[in-house]
Amino acid sequence: MKKGILFIVSAILCFCLTFSAVAEMTVREISASDVTLNKYSGAMAIKEKNSKVYRLFSPDGELLSTNEYTSAYATDYGFFKVSARSADGVHDDGLVDSTGKEIIPAVYADINVVSARWQVGLKLSPCDADDKDYTFTDWNTNKKSFYRIETADFFLDGEKVGSLPRSDYDGYPTAHGAYICVQNRERQRFYYDRTMSAGRPVDSSSEYSTQYKSGKTTYIHNGSGQVAFVPGCTLTPDEVDKSVVYEKGQALDLQGNVIATAKQNYDYIYSSDEGVYTRVKIYDKCGVIDREMNEIIPPEYDDLSYTTATLDSFGFISAVQDGKFGFVNSKGQVTCPFTYVKDIVSERGTFASVKNLDGTIIVLSAAVGELPEHYADVDFPNYNGSMSFTATNASGEKGVIGLYGNTLIPFSEDNRYVYPSVDGQVVVVSAPGSVYKIYRFDASDLVPASAETEVQPEDGTWTCANGHSGNTGKFCTECGAPMPADDGTWTCENGHSGNTGNFCGECGAPRP
């Protein structure tokens, strides 16, 4: 089906050629017409050379399904929106998950991926231009066809749970847990449960409405209409996004049970955060606590990232101190020094970039601080963080740099387009002559051994091999030299280095 929106698909191809081990990675070189990498799951849709269909493969090259599709488009949450041939050329869209399972059959004119759990399939009927919801264009004749929504079918956790007519569906639904909020044609919002039973009208598509009275906050769950975080609430964590709320220094579950108590009196605890960590504020300084309300990052920063998603997934969070930007890890350690004014820094989760005076781009890594090399261009896979990014050098060559500053894929003019997955474990590179290289990394390959064995001085600083002291990241801020790794040796009080036993091999001095 040819639609009015042109989707640009990443390049990748067929499986049939060579396997070779290069350093700490596996490279598979293939030849095909097209490959689409889903950056969230690492799965791929591959259109083999001289073929007109796509098939789905795992990151390791295993065929996930025998189904064939005329197109495949990677979406959020690791899904592929796929198309198959249909009788009318309109109702041909479906949805496939990262394992190759078809969770929505390819019989819809469009698929709306609302969340990881909720999706909507739309059935259309022809109409006049003045009553249209969709416009499709035949690119051969430039003829336009107009369609209106007939019904919207709702899917929860891979199962169809009900339908709504056009009058009750005006697009752009939002979902929280096992409930979905839909706006009708009269601009009224309603929540529906897993049986598609409608609740009361709501003013907001947020998960909870709050009422504050006599020093107490009441949380009304918009989906079910019941009061949450109090005894008698029947909601379970599986049914909601937010299952913990913070009130008066205590963490409460959905039934109002106290599951943790704060170690100090914070001025504010950001209940909107979900995941392992939550932001806190005291005396206008920000910090982070975990679900047990243990203080992970002390409240000593002017600001922290508005979400803890990167901290939950990668172990780092961006911070501002004295108007300057930096990163802190889940141990409360500063991993990227506060060097640049926040206003000139563009953050992308685990990375940030600064435009240099000479036009090049400085990259700040959440793991090791400022990278020594500057780039002509950079491309970060995901706003909330990633384990690597694509860089372009002054010669126009592309390569892939890891979160720890290590070069994962060397710069080359043959790397025309480069597509890394968010976890860094799959990278697709298109090269001249319809050749594609699929790089496969293990998680351990992405973290240099030195990052795991480094020795931190008591004051948290270290001196590089060139004598520059006061460093806090994994690279020297003066010359870019890496932090010395702990190789198990030690230096005696008389300056003799390279010792491995309990006494110096040169002078007999005991190990300090």
C-alpha cells in the first residue's frame, strides 16, 4: 500500500555470506537490497537481493519467522510495523514483536503503537475529501484517495480486547498500565479497561488526578475511578504505571502500606518518577534516592535530569552544579566533570555535545567525561541514552565510539550509513556496492577492562601519565590520557614499582 507518508527505512540485507572475528566483535558481511534495524531490540528486517519481500532476523542472524512482508518499519518498544499484500491495497498493516511473533495481523490500514502493552489497529472506508481522516497517494499516477476511520480495534498484551466506532475514537490515545485513555469526536476523554469498558469522563489523560485538602493528597486513579494508595484499593502493580507514591517522607504502595521511610526530611520527592530511582530536593538542591529511600546521589546539585530513565537503564544521570553541566553515576560519583556552562550543552541521555569554537563537536560521555577527539558530526541513537554513537571525522569518515571512549568500529570512508542499537550490541553499516556489515558485540566488549579494574584514590582524583593531577573522570581533562589501570602491582616507599609480592624486589621494603 502506498501511503501519503513516506517512511525512510534503514539499510540492511540478506544472510548468506561470511562470518569473521575482528578483535572483540563478530562481523557478518552480507549483500541485500535493504535492512531495517530496530534500535531498541536489535532485531532486523532484511530484504534479500533481487527479492521483493522482507523477513525478520534476530541480532545473531537467526530467522525469526517464515512470514514475508512487503515493507517493515521499526517502531518504539522493539516492534516492527509490517505490511503484506491485501485485496484492496489499503488494509495491509500489522505488528510484529522482537521475537517475530505477529501480535496484530496485517489486515489494518494503520497501526498506532500507544505503549509496550497497548496498540490500535484502524479499519477505514472510502469517503469524500471533506470527511477524510487519511489521504493515500498513488505515486505512479499522483492520484489521491480519501478514507475515514470506520472502527478502531484495541490490542492489549498481544490480544484483541475490543473495538470503538469512529465517533468514539479521535486518535492520539495514551496508555497507563492496563488502562487506555481515548478522546472521542466531541473532545471528551474516557478511560477504558482491559475489557474496553468505559469509565467516567476525565479532564486529563494522566494516570492519576490529585486532590489536596487539610495537608493530605488524595490520588484518584483515572482508569478505574477508585482512590489509590489507601487501604481497600484493588489495583495491582501490573495494572498501573505508578505503583508507589511518596507522602510525608514515606513510600506507600497502592494499598497505603508504608514500604520505606526517608532518612532525612526532604522538601520535595518527585513522585512522578518510576523505576528504581526517584529524585529529591532539599534546600533547593537535588539528589536521588532508591525505592528503599536510601540516598544514592546526595542532594548537592542545582539540578538533575527531569527523568531518572538513564539512571535506571545505564547507571548515570545528568546534573548541573554552579551553572555547569556534568554527569553523576549511581554510586554518587562525578563521572563527567562540571566544565561547560549548561546552556551550551545538548544532552542525549548518556552523552552530551558542545559546539566548539572551531566548528567541531565536543562529546561528553556519562562514563568517562570529555572525549579527547573532536568530531565534524555526531549522531546519538536515543534521547534517553545509548552505549555508543556514530561519529564523523574531519575527513568525512564514519565510525562508532563507545560510552567509555573506545573505538568500536574504526573510521572508514566505506561506512556510508551507520546504525547502532541502543544497547550498543548490534551495529549495521552500509558500504559501497550494496554490501552491509552487521557488527555483533557482547555487553562485556563495550566496557574496556581498564574501566573495571581502575583504582580510585581516596579523594576521588588521580594523576595521569603526563603529570596532570586533579582528574575525576576516566580521561585526563588536560591531555586526554586514560586513567591508569590497576594491574595488581604496587610501588614501594623508595619508588621501586612493578612489585607483586608482599615485599619490594629491589630493596625489601614491605608492601604499604
